[in-house]
Amino acid sequence: IDNQVKRVVALSTDKAAAPINLYGATKLCSDKIFLSANNIKGNRALKFSVVRYGNVFGSRGSVVPIFLKHKKQKFFTVTDKKMTRFNISLPEAVDFVINCLKSMKGQEIFVPKIPSYKILDVVKAINPKPNIKIIGIRPGEKIHEEMISQNDSYSTLEFKNYYIIYPTYKKIKSNVKEGFSYSSGKNSNFLNPKEIKEEISKFLHTFEV
């Protein structure tokens, strides 16, 4: 505001959707506070919006570098066999943010349409015949990532390549089905082990293994 920046996008996370711990709750608070900055900008030509996606593939928050290290061990440690995650690469995330900066009106939460993967398929992409040790889900960990909760669906609009969540007071007419939620476990697009292996090969040089 002080420096008269025209457009500002905050990067959010799936943890802000239906948070189950304090960390996720602070992410949700961050989204709410950031978007509310649109209400105090006055007459300035200034817009605040949010982009929400999950862990970037191969980043420090991704399971891929961990599994690559496990390849040298006797077994892979998996918290839960049913676990799924959304998949987005760093270039895809950057492109999405830039496109949102160009099209934003202010007050939106942009959510990209991206594929999911099953955690066991990531293991199989690294080792087709793995030994797996189930260690149990960790505190605060979700079986599936969720980027749009059922409660948010009433103020969500679907577009070809993304969704937009609007503030509830906008009273928009949602075009998603009643009870809709955007979850990695209910996604219509899943990567198979071969496709995951191809993704890993693209960014193998960035992994510390």
C-alpha cells in the first residue's frame, strides 16, 4: 500500500482448506487477512488476491526426495497406503501465478486444476518391486490434500483450467455441483507410475539424494 504496488498475490496452501491443526489454521487466517486488505486500500488502484496449491513436486515439502533416498535402503517408509497428493511442478506453479496476476480483479482465491498421484505409485515409479514399511499417519497429516472444501463450494466458480473461490458476501452463483470439494483423492486425473517417473527425471538434478 505504501509503495503503490498495483497487484499483489499471496501464495497459499492446501492446508488452509478445512484445516485440522494450528498450522493450517494460521494459513487460513493468512488468506482471510490478506484478502481483507482490499477493504482498506481506499481509492488506490491496488488489488490483493491469493493463489492456492499443494506441495511443489520435488520440493523440500515433497515426498519424492525422501523416497529417492529410501531407494538405497531395504524398504520405503509409507505413512498410509491410501494417501494421495496433488501434483504441480515449479514451472507450472510459476506460470499459474503469473497468469493469475494478469487476470486478477482482487479478493479471489485461485486454485489450479492439476493431476493427483497415489503415494504407492510414487514408490513404484522409483522401484517397481518395492519393500514397503507402513509407519502410520503423522499428527496433522491428511490422507488426501484438499484445496476447496465443501463449505467453500457455494462461492466457487469453475473455469477450464482453474477454480476461483470468492468471498461469501459476493453472493455469486456457483457453477459446481452441490457438495463439491476439490480433493486429491476424488480427482478425475491421476498420474500413473510411468508418468510419475517421467516427472522425476525432469527434476532429478534438483534433488539432494
